[in-house]
Amino acid sequence: MKSPKKILLITPPYHSGVVESAGVWMNVAFVYLAGSLRAAGHEPIIYDAMSHWHTYDDIRKRIELEKPDVVGTTAFTAEIVDALKVLQLAKDVDPRITTIIGNVHPTYCYDEILTAKDNPVDYIVMGEGEETVVDLMNCLSNGGDPVKVRSIAFVRDNKVMATPPRPFIEDLDSLPTAWDLVDWPIYTYKPMKDSVLAIVSTSRGCSQKCSFCSQQLFWKRKWRGRSAEHVVAELEHLRDAYGVNVVMFADETPTLDGKRWERILDLLIERKVGTKILMETRVDDIIRDEHIMGKYKAALIDHIYVGVEATTQATLDSFNKNIKVEDSKRALDLINAQDIVSETSFVLGMPDDTPESMAKTFELAKFYNPDMAFFLAIAPWPYAEIYPLLKDQIEVLDYSRYNLVEPVMKTKTMTLQEVQDWLGKASREFYTHKMNTLNTMTPKKREFMIKVIHIIATSSYLAKTMKGTMPADIKRMLETIDIPF
């Protein structure tokens, strides 16, 4: 290699107050990208500007300090505006810096990005990035022609070039990681005292075809899992080397291969790993695993999110969820029976939604009885299968608001503001209900819910919505256990 590249990987400083209200979450994709780049002889640096709450001025100074050859960033749809600002900063600091971007939005909206006025992007990495970014850096280091690098898009002679896609990486166990480049002290899980949080990927892909989701498109409905032994060994390494005591699985469906998943649970139990695990999975996998839910608890699976999304079969069918309404209630009951924290979400603001249908949704949410429920605004990703059904209702074109929190489309009978008001009402109703049932919970869940309600009411995107809605008797009860409101 003629000249190894110094690559500064920067997370965009985007904040919507959703997951970050519960903790500080790392971008695990950078851990893999940096690992692959370093193994190939390059010099990667991970700079999590988002988690540090750094300003654009901070980011500019860091770029000036590091003097990188390449600045790379990442973007889902709501992040894309900030991500492009980061790359523009890099060009402002030094026009010779090569700029790259990847993730779902650039993969499918590369033409829109590359043809925009004052576009700051040199190369878009499409799809899975580890092999592609290494090939691209090697190509640039050696003075090669990028058109020979698969799965990238760029502009040449005022024309957008998109190279053929590369196959998925088959052996995920073979991918190197760069955990030592992570700024560990900033990553914590707020409901757990003295926590050190890691995000771990045990698999990639999703075999489902949910019409509102980007994952089936990005992963082409294929799924690959790391070996159970490799996953558990990584959790042990993170525990021993960095003090990690809580892990969130980044996967959409870590449980898809039932035999592999049970092996993971068995190893976690046998080796007494001791790390609390937060995860998401599908309703039907929980129902499948009814006979081994005790293993979930013994393996310290502490928090499970399942996507209920809707409380009517017609809406579930329009989402291609491939589950029955009654299955969602059953899955949540199975999780709750193990004293595992249950979480779900409901998507509101579809074209046919009305105040009556929304009211029915949050009443049914109480009946489903998850510990946590989030009422999300449908986000019309421009590349999602459901987009043609939604596009006529879209009123907001600013991608930074496509964050599942702010509605960007009206319904057939409701204005944008009315949708926003009902989203707020749903959250207030649900969490007021949970506060009124604290005394019926197990000690573990009661302690968890007190902490979470405090977080939601003071430092989440719902803080303004919840303000002034807490009954006086609930405030007094919480004050007796030293939770200030």
C-alpha cells in the first residue's frame, strides 16, 4: 500500500430525545468499520460527536486537530441533514479531505444526495460497509480507479456512478472489531446505577417484510448469525476488558434461529457471564420460546422490546407484520411472567387514523400491559414499501423531522397538529395509568418504572408532553422514595 489513510469516523450530532433519554448509545457500526480498516493497515479514529453532545464548532476543531485524510459519517433518514453538515465542515477545513457516508438513507437516496447543490460527499458506501470501505481506501491509497470498487456511488464528469453491489459477508465471526478505540466512560444506561453500556451485534438482517421498515430492503430479507460461542466470548471480553455490565443487542431479530438462540442462552447461564441484556425481537419468536422463557430470565435478559405496532388486524396486515393481534398480548404476558421489562410501540398517524381509532389504540395499549409503550408517528421513508400509500398525506419535507416523534403527515381527517396532540395524549394517558398501578408491580419492576417515569418526565422527548400531567398523589408517593419531580 502506497499511503495508508487516516480516517476520522464521526457520528452526526443529531438529537431527537428518543433512545438517548434512556442512556448513551455507541454506534457499533464504527467499531466494525474501524476494526476492518485497521486490519487493512489504515489508521481509523472513532469520534462520537453525538454522544458527547458536541457542537459543529467542536467538530470543526477536532477535524483541524486530527488532520485526517478521510472523514466518514453515517445517516439514517432523520440524521442525513446533520451528516451532510459534518462532511461540509470537513471540506471547509480542508478541501483535500475525502468525504464518505454510508447507512440506509445514503444507500437508497444516493442520487438525491450526489446531485444536490453544493454536495459535500465524495463517495457513498452502499449496504454492508466493512469490505467496501476497505476496498475504497486501498483503491485511493494506491491511485486506483474507484469504479472498480463494488457497492459505492460517486460523481464523475457530472454523472452519478453506482457500481455493482457486493455480496453479503458470510462469516460474521471473522470480522475484526476495534473496541479499544471506544470512549467507554460516556456510555451508560440510565436506569442502572454504575453501568457501562455496550452495543453488540449478534446477527445481521431480517427475514420479515414489514412495509414501513427499511431493514428488509437494506438486508434484502436475508439473515446471518454469528456463532453462539463467538457472541458469548465477546460479552466476556467486554466485561473483563472494559467493565461492561449491560449490553444492548443491536439486532432486529437475534432470536430468528431458535437453536442458535437457545445455545446463546445456555452459554450465558453456564459461564455465568453476569451481563444484563437489553434486546428486541419478534412477537412470534417469544411465543415459540414459551417453554424456555425461564432461560431468558436465568441468562439475565433484562428488557425485551417487541413490535406490536398496531391494535387492529387490518393495520397489522397493511404493515405486513405477519402476526395476529392476539399474539401480541400473549407475547407481552410471557415476558411479564418472567419479571422481564416489556416494551412495545404503536404506530399512529396512518392515513385512515381518526381520533376514535387513536383513542382505541391507547386504551388497548393499557390492556396489553407492557411496562413501556411508545406511540410513534409513522415516518414515510422515501424508500419504504409503504411510501406510495403515504406520499399524498406528507406535509413536511425536512428529513430531520422524520424521527418517529414529530408527525410529518396528516391523516385523511386530521391535521398535522391534531396528530401531534393525540400522540401526546396517548403518552400521557398510558404513563399516568402506569403510575397509578405502581403498587401492583413486583419490587423489581416498581423500582425500574419509578426510574423510567422520572427519566421520561424530565429528560426525554416526552418531557414537555408530560409536564403538569402528574397527579398530586403520584408526586407525593414518588417523593417518599427520593425521586424528585
